[in-house]
Amino acid sequence: MVKDTIHEGDEREPPIGGNRPYHPHPNKSWTSPLPLSLPDLLHQRLAFWETAPTYEGREHIWRLLRVVVEDAELSLSEKQGMLDAEGLVLPTGGLLDGAYDRTGVRYQVPVYCLAEPTNLVVEVVRAPPPPAASPTQTQASSQTSAGTSPSPPPSLTKPTPNPTLLASATVITTPALTTSIPTITLTIRFSNSLGDTTLTNIPETYTATQIAEAALAQKGLEGRVGAILCLGRRMEGGRGVREQGWRDGVVVQVMVV
């Protein structure tokens, strides 16, 4: 675990009530006791996110916080909506000082997960040399430079179908099987404190985007669907929810933009 050194003094005032808007980066730079390469830094971040739920707090909130910190495709307003939907309170607006859930549990993200150190080691990766030309390529190149084109490959002739066999062939048709599509019931939680809605008898073949749009229509909300999250992970809009980790009883978060 990295022991971070905060510049401009290490003392912070304890949070005093309230809930401030989320800001993604700490206001102070930090320096690692030993210079870190980027792979080392990413390894330490991964170790934190994988072990944090075992100490305190709910696992799905830790996953949500990881998405808020690491997903560069989400806008600041979408991230704020995710935090608000879970009822998380940020007394200072930064995860470095901690966020609190509805039960008062604190979720604090270390500085090395939020920013790179001032003494990060930048590794220069050199491109490998081009592979040597094979003898076949060399011969083709020499023929081209000499004004002659390489010999074409031998042509392959298609076999001609036998009319007699085709006439005697029997076509067997199988009647279509009628199967019922299984349905699911799930709860959608909207961002910006727009509340929840429960969808019933939704075909499992529906994509995440189709489900989110159906929830918008049922709730009578205006706007379009932004990010869709389940258990703190961002879902792909074109795939079903069950194949992306959803299970009965799990709430799906939908960002309304």
C-alpha cells in the first residue's frame, strides 16, 4: 500500500455536514515515497478496489465509486447523478475525504486512485524492427522491379452439379417450434433523484437500452437514456441485462440526460 505524501501540508479539516458537488481530482498533488512506474501504480489501484469491500461498506457502492473515478466516458453530471441516486453524501465534494451512504458508512478513496504522483516514472516503449522479407516476397519484388509479373496461381474449377441427382433429391421441411420467451421483473433507479420504477413481464431478449427506454416511458419522464449501470458496472446498451451480470432483486441505475 502506498503511503502518500501530500504537498502544502498534510493536515485536513474534518468534514462538517452538508453535501457538496462532486469534483474528480484532489486539490493537492502528492509524491510517492519511491518513484512509481505506471504498471506499479495501476497494480496498486487494482489491489485497492478489489480489497476495499472486504473491510467496510457495501460492495455495489465500491463498484459504483470505481466507475465514477475511472470511467472517462461519463460526464461530470452523469457521475453526480450516480452518486445522488445512491444517496451518497460528499461533505467536501471529494472522495479523498470520503463519501457517506444512508447508514453513515464512510467510503474513502486513497489519493493514488485519484491522481498520478509527481514522481511517476515514464517508460519509453520502442517499436520493434520490421520483420525480414521472406524468400517468396523477395522473389516477387525482384520480378516486379524487372518488369515481369509473378505467375498467377493455378485456377480451380467448380464442380458441375448433376441434374439427375438434383431432380431425385427430397426436400424435408421441419415445422417451426413455438417457444415462449422468458420474462423478468426489475427495478430501475433514475439519476437526479427522479425516483424508482418497477418493470414487469419484460422479455429477456430486450436490450439494456430498450429496458431503460421502457422505464422512462412508464415513469413519464422526458430526456434520453445515458449510462446504464448494474452492480457498479457500466452496461452495454445493445446487450441483455442478465448476460451482463443482472440477477433477480438487483437494482439497475439509469442516467437521464
